[in-house]
Amino acid sequence: MFFKSFLIKYGEIGIKGKNRYLFEDALVKQIRHALKHVEGEFLVRKEQGRIFAESQGDFDYDEAVEALQRVFGIVGICPVLETDDNGFEELAATVLDYMKQVYPEGNYTFKVNARRARKNYPMESMEINSALGERILDAFPQTKVDVHHPEVLLNVEIRERIYIYSKIIPGPGGMPVGTNGKCMLLLSGGIDSPVAGYMVAKRGVKIDAVYFHAPPYTSERAKQKVVDLARIVSRYSGPINLHVVNFTDIQLAIYEKCPHEELTIIMRRYMMRIAEHFARETGSLGLITGESIGQVASQTVQSLAATNEVCTMPVFRPLIAFDKQDIVDISLKIDTYETSIQPYEDCCTIFVAKHPVTKPNLNVIRGSETKLADVIEELVQKAIETVETIWVEE
């Protein structure tokens, strides 16, 4: 294989000042974790504002690129050709071989961009640019130099070794997972919540998840669907602790004792209470939901205010202003869509009122909840004590 190493480019990390090394170290850790699942061995290391992932033998190139494209914090993956410093003539020969193999058509505009990180190299950067550019023009007469908008930007970095690269494969961007605390995702079997978890994880947040299961009204296949979604999200976020809460008895009590038009709001309020319990228990600092304003009756501004009222920790709603198609597009990008649309009902869709309230009055909702006073505390405690926690990893 022509390429044996990757130069990893990052974005926001570069402006982190004195704390930059913490983010770099976190990114190195995430890269190592991602490449553990790739055939072959890699050495991941930092060097003067650069991160390199160097293969220690044969490896699956496509698999390695795919793994790196799921590491938040990476903005570019550059396959590099490494060579020792054995003088300019050998460097020029290596560059010509590189250009021949990577651009065999030989008809393109180019620019050489040399970076002399090792200052004792006998030629300055501009001299290297000029000399290598001349060699490329001689070897490939159909090429032309374009210093403003080249089709090929050939980078040559002079360090302890010399690194040659020109292709940059886009990464996912964001921040390395674990650099911005931990949150609890309310994960259902729908399209929205996996996307919400992905988006918050992209900002460096470690996520766990809670799922509300309602057997026998929801099947084991519905539960497995949520586990499958958590596993897909974990490709990006890292391992997820999925807390499966048996919500049946709470749901039945609400159905029996509360006005039916308020069912969804009251159920959501108890879901938020229980999710917050597990969030606090596991060190999470906030909740994540996939809600979007006006998408359904329980997601009007008034409904969101009513469900939010029971929470004492922040609730992050990254999809709050997204159109449905925007959310679908991201779900297709991260491969959760096909799993999300499988026809297995979650507990939210079982007891749906014909005419759910869209502008709930908070005082009325609180009054309706008093009808649960004789049973709800015991039911919530039972749900907490019987939780099933599943370790989910790709």
C-alpha cells in the first residue's frame, strides 16, 4: 500500500490556548480507540502541533479512513507519504513518484507548499517550493503552476522525517468526546433522539441514555431497535450505558387517573423526572431530548415548558429549530434512519389521545398529577429499582 500514515488535522482545538494540550490528548485517545477496531496496528502520536496515526504494518486503508471519519475533533484526514531526509535529490525523486502514483493523468494545476519545521534543513521553504515546482513541471509537461487556485496543493513538511501529502479527506469536525462533560439522552425508537445524541456528542459531550419500555404493549423487538440505535450512535460517541426503564405501571396509572388529553404531557414529565434521577446517579450534568418546536402536540412551546418544569438540571434540545427533513438528512448521514423507521412502537405511541392538549396550563397539569399521589411514588421507585442497564458499544 502506498500510504502508511495519516496526518490528522483539527479545527477548534487549535485556538484553545494553554489548555490546547488537554484537547489534543483527548483527541489522541479517541483516535486510538477508533483504530483499535481496524485491522492492523497503529502508533498515534503528537508532534509540534500535529497528530500522526502511523501504521506498524499492513492495514485496511478504507476501514481506517472510515473509523477516523467518526472521530469528533478531526476536520481533515491526510494520507501521507513518509520519507527520511537523505538530501534534496532523493526528496525530489520521492515527490515525483508520489505525483505519478496519486495523479497518473499528469494534467493539472498545482502549487508546492513546503513547511520547514526543522530549521536546520539546508534549504528555506521558498527555495524548496521553487525547486520542487521546477522538477514537477519538467517531469509532467502538461502541468501548470497556479499559486492562487491550484487543483493540487502539494504539502511537504520537513520534520525529523519528511511528510508529503496533497489529499484531505473531510472529518466530522466538533470536539473530542469527553472534553465537555457527560449528559443523559432520552432515547426512543424514533428518528429524532438518536440525531440529538449524535449532535451533542459532536460537541465533546460523553453520553449515556435512558429508554422507557412498556411491555407487553411494546415488544422485545422494539427494545432491540433502541439498542441497535444506541449501538449506531456509539460509533461516534463511544460506549453508551443504556438504562431500560419499565414504564408500564406508571403509564397505566396515568391513563386510569388523569384526563386523557393530558396523557402525553404527564407521561413526559415523569420520564424527565426518572431520566434526571439516573443522570444524577451517573454523574451527568444535563438531559438531551430530540424535541423540535411544533413537530407534535407535546412539542409546542407551552408543552415543552410544562415538561421542562419538573427538571432541575439543564435540558439540551439540539434539534429545537430544525425542520423534519433537516433531521432526516442527518439520520441518513449517520445511518440511523433505516433502523428508526422500523415499524416497532415505543411506549409513547400506545396511549395517544384523540385530541391531545397543545397549550397545557401548568396549574391544571399539576392538579391532574395530584390524582396520582397515592400510587406514583411507589411506582417510580419500582421503575428505578428494576432498571436494566445495557453496555452498548460498536
